[in-house]
Amino acid sequence: MLKTIAALGLAATLALGVSPAALAAGEKVSVITPFLAAIATGEMIEAFKAKAAEYQWSVDVVDTAGDMAAFASRVEDATTSGAKAIVLVSVDPAQIQDQVDKAKAAGVPVITIDGAKNASSVLNVTSDNYALGETMTKFLFEQIGNKGNIVRFFYSAHPGVHQRELALDDALKANPDVKQVADHYVAVPGQVDDSRAAMDAMLLANPGDGAINAVWAAWDEPGIGAELAITAAGRKGIIIAGIDGNPQAIELIKGCTPYVGTVRQGFGEMANIAADQLNKILAGGTPDKDELYAPVELITRASLGVTCN
Amino acid sequence: MTRTNLNRFGTLIAFVVLCVGFSIASPTAFATPANAFNLVQQMATLAIVATAATLVMTISEFDLSVGFSASLAAVICFVLFGLGYDVWLAVPAALLVGIVGGAANGVLVARFGIPSFVATLALGTILSGFAFGLSGGQSLFQKVPDAFKGLARGDVFGIPVLGFWIVLVLGIAAFVLNQTEFGRRLKAIGGNAQAARLAGLPIVRDVIVTFAIAGGLSALAGLLLASRLGSVQHTMGEPLLLPAYAAVFIGTTASPTGAPTVAGTLLGVAITGVMVNGMTIVGVEPFVQRILTGVIIIVAVLLRRVGRAQ
């Protein structure tokens, strides 16, 4: 009897947990990501939800916490549960090609935000990730006089992040006086703590002044972790730059910490563009292009009007 | 229905209640053949990994390397595809790595007396290092032969191919555990290892073989997952670990003795699969999904204890 009561209790709890969006009227749009814990991904999804509210869509958000098998399963669920569109955030649809193909075959349009172009999706809205990496790397190298030692924090599993890494690789070839003395593949989720631990180790392994001149962070959160380690160790002469325009990173830049720059991706802009294009698609139209870029902006102490001694 | 029957069939009743509840909540999406097809596909790899966990738990040990083995097998297979090897070489090679890794776990536990929690976690970490190194940390999805994709995609007479894998693997495991001398020895070892040793059972050999089978099953699950997705990430199998053991624990609540069984594990897999699938379809908030998944595991185990006490 206890088990039956428990099952009924769970069913009641389920009913209480049903999102208001799921009960709302309007077109049902499924937003699915494996990386909701990342600040940038969360920002994109919140911006998309806000825009979707204007269009009176019912939005279900699903996070699989890095689990790609669950991610594929949830795309299947969305396809069969009557979603009018599927929005994939921060992931390359080629990683679940079969599920994306099935959605297309079922007539459910798939769009990606911060993802990659794919034959079975109708649109990808992103930043030009190579250009992001190129902009940040050029700035960072200039800050150290195009000479010195850097460490790299990277995450090649993300297609956009990998493009930034390729930009760094090209810049290192073009600037032989800049040497990469260490690198770290960042663990996701838990990226800030993981990066701090890695930076702690790098500082111990490279103890002398000038042994490390700069930290190249493929996105801001590893850079924030590195900043924590550098500040705690009291090491001077090391600067950090990242990508995303994370609010915490901007505060660190304002605060005259080792964090000197970030390239702001227009995450809100991406989500807005995606929602506007999806509105066209749901009305029977087609997107302007199969890939659209949101504008980017280099944020530095100078651009923020901050002077540090 | 008597209290005994409620205790025995309560977990099954809970599963039925969940299915009925989701069917009422979303009759046009949950209670459809297309969703049943999805559910079978989604449960298959977890069912196989959970079966590996069941075998190891039968001898009262844990294998924390199952997810890492699954990842490494998939990575090895895709790396071999990238080097131009065909499916007939890549798949057996990947399975062999899983079996060898599992056997190594067994040796560490049975021969050297290292607690299985420690041994399998350590070896799993080593396996994850190889998977990371071989993949370069990147997602692999190129040069995948169609024959490989066919391992886990599509259907036969409307039944998902992965459904046949569930029947095949779990059927063999259930037969081995319940109908063979080897299976009875495993239960004896799990019930009282000291008594089994005094009775002259080949404990060291059986433990090594059990871990080797678990490694092979984990590798198979990784390959089927890779076939289903068409891509491989070096961490892809790791999220299978906790749901697999959750499924086994839920399954023990359906067992008259509280011991892990293949049928109980399948029920546990089905409950966890239906929970996640149903909550997604109904539109339950992601944070509630996580809370409920944890709650159901605790409730299941507590109810088992209450049932036993009664």
C-alpha cells in the first residue's frame, strides 16, 4: 500500500512541477541543451524565452547536464510530442544526426543557437567563432608585446570553442616569440573550479617571474577560475583574456584584476535573431540564411573607461 | 490484494501508475506507438549497463568503471573507423578492450583484495584517460560505416533494433544467473563469500569472469550508444553510471529477497526511462525532474526496507 501511495504522491508532485509554459496556449517550442549550467547558454535560453513570450509560444526547456545520450532522447521526445519547432542550444547537431534527421522527416524544424550548420536543420545563429578567437588572441598578444609565455584553457568538444582554438593555433604560428607553456582541457560542468585547480598547478609548475605572461581562456569561465588562482597566489605580471562577455569577467576587468579583456558575444542578440527567424518559419516562411551571425564587441579596460595603476 | 502481494508487486504497480498517469496527462504524445518506440530505444543502453551492474552486484561488488568502459570502447571503434578499418575489426576490438578492462578490475579485486569501489574507480579513470587521449577531446563523427549505424537504428517489423538487443542481452543474463551452475555460484559468492570459499567454489576465477562480462557489456552499450547517436565524445558513457545503479536499486524493491535480479533491473530501467520521458513530454521543469529522480530512488529503497520490516 505504501508503494502505491508513494506512486500517487509522485504523480501529484509531477502535476505541481509542470511548467506554466507547458500549460499555456500557443505554439509549443522545445528548447534543448546539454549545457544549461554554462552562464552563456543560460543567458541565451532566458533571452529566447522572453522573446517567445512576446510571440505567445509555449516553451519547454530541457537540460541534460552534459549527457549526450539523454540529449538525443529528449530530441526524440520533442519530435513525437507535437512540438512545432526544436531549438538546440550550444551544441553541434551533427552529434545527434539521426535524431535531427528524424525531426526533419517529421516536419519539425530544428534551429540551433551557438551551434553549427547542418543539412537537417534550417538555421544556425551564432557568432563567427574563429573571428572571436582571432580578435581575443590578437588583443592578448598585443598586451604582452607579441612576446612571452601563455597557457591555454580549451574545450574542443564544443564546435564553436574549437574554432577559437584554431584561431589561437594560427596566431601562435604567426607569432613565434609567443610560446604556449601549458594547456588544460576544461571539465564541464564545474569549469570554474576545475580551471582554478589547473591554474594552481600551472603556477606551481612555472614559478618564476615571466614564466607565464598570459592566460588564453577559450571562454570566460575558465578565465575566471584562472583569475582566482592567480590572485590567491599573489602572482604579478600575468594577464587573462577570455570570450563571451560574461558579466563576472566584465566586473573583473573593471576591478583592475589580471583579467584584461573579453570579447562579448551577443548571446541575447543570437536568441532574439533565432526567435525572429523561427517566427517567420512557423508562419510558413523560410529563414533569411541558413547561418546568421550576431555582432561581437571587444571589451577592455579602455572600452569600459577604467584606468588602473 | 494482500500486503505480501503489495510488497512484491508494489514497484510494478508504481510503474503502471506512472504510465497511466502520463497517458492521461498527455494521451496524444505519451501513449503513442511512436513514443513507445522512442522509450525502447532510449532505455536500451542503460538496460545493458544496468545488467552489467546487476551481475557485479550479485557477487556483492560494485563496478564504477562501466561508464568509462562504454566511452573508451566507442572512442576506439570510431578511431579505428577514422584509420580506415571496417566494422568487423573495429567492433570486436572495442569489445575486447572492454572485456580486458573488466578482467583487470576482477584481478585487482579478487587477486589483490582491493575494494571494488577503489579498484574500479581507479581503473575507470585510467580508461577515461585513454579515451580522452585517443579522441583528442573532440567529438568524433566522421567515416562511420552504414553497417555500424545499423547496429542500433531502425526497426524490424516495427520493433526497434535496440529492443532486440535488450531481449538478447538481458535474456542471456537472466538465463545465466537463474539456470546455470555459474549463476548459482555467483549468488552463493554474493550471499556469503566466506561460506562460498569454504565450500571450495572458484571465487577468484568467478569474480574475474564476472567483471570481464560486465566490462564487455559496458563496451557493447557504448558501441550501441555510438551507433544510435552517430557520434562519440570521450565522456559519453559516464552519465550512465548513476542511472544504472539507480535502476538496479529500484529493481531490488521488486525482488522477493531484495537481491538484484535482471527482471527487477529491467523494471528499474523502465521506471527511470518512463519518468524522464514522461516528465519531458508533460513539460515538467528541469529542476523538478532532477529532484523527482532522486526522490524516487530514495523512496524505492526506503519502501523496500519498510516492506521487509513488515
